[in-house]
Amino acid sequence: FNEKSEKVVKSTLRSLSDLTWEGDQAGLDTVVQVIQTVIFCMQKCQESVDLLNDSAFTLSRAALTIAGEKHEAIPQLKEAALTSASILMELLSAKVANAQLCRTVLEALGELLEVAGPALRARICEHLFAGNCNNGGSGVIGAGLLSKVSQEHHGNTWVQGVIMWLAGLAHGVAAIVREMNMNQGYGVQLAALRAVAAIFDQLEDPQSNEMGSRGACIAAALSAMNAFPENLIVWKTACYTLNSIVQHGLDHMVQKEQLEMCLRAGAKALNVAQSLEHHCYRDEASYLREESVKLIAAVCITCPDFRFSLQEANCKVTLAQAMEAAVDRFPEDDPDKEAEQVEVL
């Protein structure tokens, strides 16, 4: 590819990724053709990481259309989905040193795993975990390709977070909690918190098996906050994770006692954020303020009785101060984002 043709290919790939295809036979045939075209492009642009990144994203968009179980009954669609997954994993193996490309491919594989039929799910898990999705082998990420990526990017918390999310999709969120309990290291805790939050953010089925793990996830997030009492990044991420769990409501797995612990954690995090708002940690404190306020609001929405607990704890004063801090930052931060926070307050 020369510079001009690379721009044309990049533009074409982005256009294809934005398309939506009809579910009729003609639309599905077009998806297969797009997959074949993108794979051909990937084979020709091995030296351009940007084109490979765009190709991987476009390939995953097309493959998602035919990744479901109902499409596995059609040989042509089944083969196209399996081939797409294999190509993505070959790319991951070949370019394992590139963090951005790894993240793109891992996110694509995770999205495919979420909707995959049995054959596609087995193909992905076989390569990523060196085994099926019910047995990770050596730890939650197994001993396959995912382990190779993890070792290559052991210091990259964002890549580790995507890896943990994939492991959660394969083995269930309970496996992530077990990993958190076995490994108290900062990298594992932060990656696991992000993975748990992502899974519960996307969880729509109230009958999902993951709902039964919410209590254990709350305990794990609170434990991470206690293990790193001075780390604002862990606290911010834990508040976000707790928020994503709390929003699924009360039942026999998550009761008022656990919500009260979340409320206390949110109030403590807010106090910490307020105390550091004018120090050198101002930006991180601002993010912690934002997530802690959202957590407090989520608890009070889920169980309105806790509004009285806020009054008794004189937390209304702290919330008012948080609102004032948010307003003060309007000129230099995103106004829409801060306005949303004031609305929550």
C-alpha cells in the first residue's frame, strides 16, 4: 500500500464498519462478502498497524451479525464466523507486542463471545484459554493465547482489564472474584474491578447466573478498597464497580445490609475526594468525587430508606460541598459532564 491507497482503504473500512445489514438472505450474503474482503485486506497490509486495527474492528462488526446460535445451522455463515474468529486470534498472536491492537482484538473477541453459538464459543475458548470455557486450566486466564498476551502486557492495566473481562465472559464473574481473593496485587485487583463493572453494566437478563454473584462481588470490591486505602484509582474504580452492581436492585443475594456497606464506602470515598480536591491529586480526587456521588445516588435510588441515613450522618453537607466543587470546575471541564453530576447530587 502507498499512502494514497492506504487512506482509501482506511476510509472504506470505516464506512463498512458503520453499515447495518438486513437479516434476509441477501443481507447475510453481503456480510460474508464483507468478511472475505476484510480478511483479504488484512493479508495485504501486515506492515500497517493502523490498517490492521481498523480491519480487526470492521471484521468483528460483520462477524457479530452472524455469530449467534441460529446462524450456526447455516454452514456458510457458521464457517464465516469461525474463520473471522480464527483470523482475529492469528492477528493477536502475530502482533502481541502492540498494546492498542491487542486491546482492539480482545474487545472484538469478547463481543463475539457474548453472542456466540456453541461452535464459535468453543473455537474462541480453545485458542484463548487452551481449553473450554468451563475450565480455565492455569488460573482464570488459562494457559493459551490469553496468557501470552497477559505476560506481554503485565504492566498495562487497560489490557489486563480487557483480559479479565474476557475471562469473566468465559468462566463467569465468580471466577474473577476467586482470582481477586487469590491474588491481592494491584494490577489484578484493578483489572478485576473493571471487568466486573463491564459485565454488570452490560447485564440485562435478571435471570442471569451472574446475578447470584453480586454479593461476592460487592465484598471483593470493598476488600480492594481496604487493601489500597490511599490509592484513589482503586477507590474510584471500586465505586464505579459497586454502582454497576447496586443498580440491579435488592433481592435475596443483595440485601439492605450490603447496600449499607456500599453507602458507607461511597460516603467515605466522597470525604476523601473532598479533602484532596485542592491538593496535587486534584484530578484524581475529582474523578473519585464523581464516582462516589453516583454510588451514593444509586444506593438511595435502589433503597430510598437510606436517604434518612444520609441526613443522620450529616452527609448532606458533604454532598452540598461536592455540588459546589462540581460547579466550580465548569469553566475548565466538560460542562455537560459536570452538569450531569450536579443533577445526580
